[in-house]
Amino acid sequence: MKYILFIVIFSMLKNISAQETGAMLTLEECYALAQVQYPLSKKRDLIKKSSDFTIENLSKEYLPRFDMFAQASYQSEVTKVPIRTPGLNIPELNKDQYKLYGEVNQLLYDGGIIKQQKQVAAAQLKVQDQQLQVELYQLKERVANLYFGMLVFNEQLKQNELLKKDIQIGINTVSAQLKNGTAYRSSVDLLRAEYLKAEQQAISIRSYKKAYAAMLGLFINREITMNTSLKTPSPPALLPVEINRPEINFFNYSGQSFELDKKSIIAANRPKLNFFFQGGIGNPALNFLKEAFEPYYIGGIRLAWSFTGFYTSKRQQQILDLKIREIETDKETFLFNTTQAVQQQEAEIARLAEYLVSDDEIITLRNNVKRAALAQLENGVISPADYLKEVNEENQALQNKIIHQTELLFAKYKQQLITGN
């Protein structure tokens, strides 16, 4: 989080000057900004505060508890002394009784239940926070798709300019031939129509780039214009495959949380020891033979041990064991699917690398053919349509290389996203 906040603050400081000169964004900055700006990230503080409140409330269980009670009762029978002695009048108790008192309880021993509940709350915080990390991690692939898509559009626009230059050379050549009477007006028109077609392609590419820029800007909460520069990432080093996805910690923390729940069940079935003090006024008070409102107090130690929990504790632990096994199965399934995805990605990287080797050879050959076609056009050996065909073939080869280069770079970064490295 410190790293992310540093990037955000740094980006904000340079944002004003960057908007005027053309901002330079990196992929890592987009990752960090997207995670901070995404609405779901606001849950992080809420989860932390909720956990803090829970632990704070559990800590207060060690404080003395004070309760007030009031009681008025009437009973059908009272205790009587079954002795009749001449001259001795034994009073008979009233059947209505009254009591107002307060009681203070201080926990001395709770069987470790509060400690266990605190550990459970801390474990649940880890689980919830890691679940949030999993959801935020999924943002990276969406941001990367937009980022590399814009890189492709930038390269396509550059290639489009080269295409138009080649067509313009053909226009200039045929226009000169037209003045000399060695070419037809329709030949110039054909080349100009192709030039306008190339301009339409540029308009289409810019339109797609603008849409991608708007979506990426929405993710990072920053305005991205057509002048915004995106830094092409360096090819990442392909390290040995090791799965470090946030889902792994989520599975681990979930299993640990269930283990702590099992310990809480054991702690809940232990005896509890309290110190108590009770004081108030009653009629009768402690002396049941005295009919009058009198103050009284009583204090001592109270041991409480409920055996009801033993009826269900074994089943509760078995249920938690099943949940732990479910978590382990989910983890194994995730690792299996992720490993398979990594293998597929490695095959994709190898395929694109082979494409690039042949792309360079194809471009070299197509460039040779295009230059020969231009010389033939200048000498009137071939028609403008034949020249355009070779120009378009070279352009298509260059476009293929642009796409393959960016796809290869994206495939390597996608492998990093899949493995969590």
C-alpha cells in the first residue's frame, strides 16, 4: 500500500505539467492507480474498522459488569415453623416479597474463549482483506488489455503514415507521367482514392484509440488524451513457474480461520469463574423472619460450567473439518487450472516468437518487391494498381509484425498476471 500511495502521489504532482506536454504513463502506474481509484478499494478501511471494533468489544469482556434488578413477587406458600410453644409467638412470613439490587460481576477465568474469539476476528480480517485483494487483482488484466491495445493503435498509426507516404510517392510519380502524356488520369485517381482509404483507416484507428483511452482513464481516474504517451514496457524476465496469486493466501487464511473456530468450540465448553458482589434493599432482605425493607449485600466466587455444548461440539468440529477439506480442494483445483493456463500461455509465447522470426523475413522480401515495383512504375512497366498491390502487401506484413510484437509482449505480462509474479 505504501508503494501504491507513493505512485499515486507522484503521479498527482506531475499531472499538471504532464497534461500540457503530453503525459507519460507506465503500465505499473496504471496498475497502482486503478487499484486505488476502483470503488471496491474503499472496502479496505471498512473491513479494518469493523475488525477493530469487534476486537475492542471483546476486550471489554474483561471489564466488570454491572447490572440492576428489581423484583416483586407473590408466592402461594411460605416457610413455617411447625412448632407451637406457649408464650412464644413465631411470626409468619409474608407471601409478597420485594427486592431492588445491583450486581457486579468480574470475570476471572473464561476458559480462553475471549482470546480465541480475538484470534478468530483477526483471522477473518485477513480472509476478508485477501478476498478484496483477489477482486482487485483481477483489475490488472482489464487494465493491461486497454494499455496494450493503445500501444497497438499507436504503432498502427505510425505505420499508416508510412503507407500514405508510399502512396504519395506513387501519386507524384504518376502525376509526372500524366504531364508527360505517358499515364492516364484514372491512374492518378486510383492512387488518390487509395490514399483517402488510408486516411479513413487512420480515422478508424484514432477512434478506437480514443475509446480505449476513455476506458483506461475511467479506471485510473485520470484524463487520457490522444497526446498522452504510453511507455512501452520492457520485456519481463520469464522466471520459473511459481504460483504466487493472492488466491493462494485467501485459501490459506480461510483454512486457518476454520482451525481457530474449532479451538473456539473447545474453549466455549470449559468452565467459567467469576467474582460477584450483590447489594441492594429487600423485604425481606437476607433474614427471612424479619419483615422490613433493609439493605443487604452478598459477595463471593461463582463457578459456571455448562455441559450442553458437549452434545454438539463433536458435530460442529466435524462440520468445520469438512469446510477445511473444501477449501483444500478449491486450492488444488485453482492450482491445477492456473498451471494449465500457464502452459497454454507458454505455448502462445513460443508461437508468437516464431511468428516474429518469419515476420522480419517477410517484411524484407516485401520491401524488395515494393522497391522493384516503384522502379517499374517509374519506367511505365507496371500499372499503378500493380504498385498499390505491392505497397499494401508490405503494409500488411508490417501490420502483422506490429500486432505480433505487442501480442508477444502482452503474452509475457499476461503470464506474470497468471502466476502472480
